[in-house]
Amino acid sequence: MSAASFATALTAARDAAGAQHYPRGTLYVAATPIGNLADITLRALHVLQTVDAIACEDTRHTQTLLRAYGIERPGAQLIALHQHNEAEAAQGVAARLRQGQRIAYASDAGTPGVSDPGARLVAAVRAAGLPVVPLPGASSVTAALSAAGAVEQGTPGFLFAGFLPTRAAERAAAVEKLAAEPRSIVLLEAPHRIEELARALAVLGPRPVTLGRELTKQFEEIATVPAAEAAAWLAAGPQRTRGEFVVVLHPAPPAGGDEAGAEATRVLRLLLAELPVKSAVRLAADITGAPRNALYEQALKLRGEAG
């Protein structure tokens, strides 16, 4: 998209967010798109135009992003703040906030402080007694979860584990520990290590895994497969190991192994004979304690076999 195509968005941002209150001496934590430029919020656009300075994980990246929206900021108004200088740079940001400046912070993509720099900055600003205002928006974690259908209402939620260790033995130990976690688990991985992660996850066998590749981008791809088949899915196409990954491990099956699974299937079959799929799945989950997502997938297969 060209900068000209965002001209109306900048106007809309001013009209929608301009009348709101933006206190001085405040840090504004701005979520930026993880791929699709259209995933910026109107409030973030307005704040990025009006603050006195912008702290950035990468000043060159942020400058390119701003220009894509038609926002011109001189280089002197961009502050480098990344994982290697965050503690020191945070003190400089806090000093400017004490002077009454408004400063935004933007990481390279997504919401700062979630496997990106920003957490130390926010902690330092809060420790100085200064306010922090979040500007919510794009997040690869919530994007993947929304497409995976792995966190049902009323369940214990999910665990964000981020990047697993890079060493094979440490990664295997981490996977073994996660195998006992009953909740959904969100992992992040780089393209050059995704195959290693998939091989490590194979020990989880039939546990469903959703692989989100290049989320929100042109070649976005999302697939749910058994953990034992994740490596084969990646190997099925040369493009499947390209791009950034978010991996969602679905909830672990209930304790009881094959016996519990057989009972859940038996109950589901009986209910499907009398009820629509959604009602049968809901009741089967309530009766047996089996994960609703797994039951739903099984119900579709059973209906397909019956048809």
C-alpha cells in the first residue's frame, strides 16, 4: 500500500482520536502491525503523529513504517531502544518524560513487551512514578489463538511460552515439561529452527498443533495437525519453512489414555444419533471431560463416515 492510500486513515485518526486526552509526561506503548499495514489502529496513528518522540526497537524499521502511513518524523525524534541498550535507554526516556514530553514506544512488529523489547522500559517508567498508556492492537499470539480455536470459554486459558531453548537437549527437556501442561500453549519460532521444533514436538503424538506461518501477510498459512505429523506437514512444501511462526499446542487429552478416549467416542456416537453436532459435542464434553475441540473434529469425521 502507498502512503497516499493512508491519507484518509490519517484524517480518520485525527477525527476519531484527536479529541481524546493525552497527558504529558506519559509513555504510550503502541502495538504495530505484524505484517499487514492495515492492522494499525486509528489511535496509534494519531499518537505516532503527535508525540514529541518515538522510542523504537529499530529506528530504520520504524521510520519506514511511519513513511508508509505518510507520517514524516525527523531522525532526531526517533530514539533507539532495543534488547542491547534497553536498561540504559529507558533511563533517558524517563528523564524526557519528567520534562513533560509525550513519548511512544514501538517494537518492530506487534505488541511491545511480548517477546519483544519494551518490558524493561515500562518497568523503569513505572518505577519512576510516571504513567504508561497502552495502545492495543496487533499481536501474533492472540491472532494465532483466535484461528486455532484452542481456548474455549470456561477453560483454564492458555500459557505463553515464547521461544523454547535452541540447544537440542534443553529444547527436548522443555517439551517434556510442557507435555504435562493441560492448557493450550503458545510458542514462537524462527524459520531456520521451525523444523527442529516440529521434530521435538513429535513426542506429543496425537495432541493437536496449530502452525501459523506468516500471520496477516500475503502468504499466510494456518494448519492444525497432530504433533506427530507437524514435521511432515512442513516438509510437504518448500515454502512451509519460510517466515515467522506461531505454534499453538492444543489442550492435552484428559488423563485415562485410550480407555477414556474410547468412552468419549462411545458417548459422542450415542449423542450424534439424536442431536446436532454442536449439541452432541457440548454434552459429550460435559459428560466425559474430553476437550471440546477434539470432540468436534471427531464428530465431523463420524458424521462424514455415516454420510
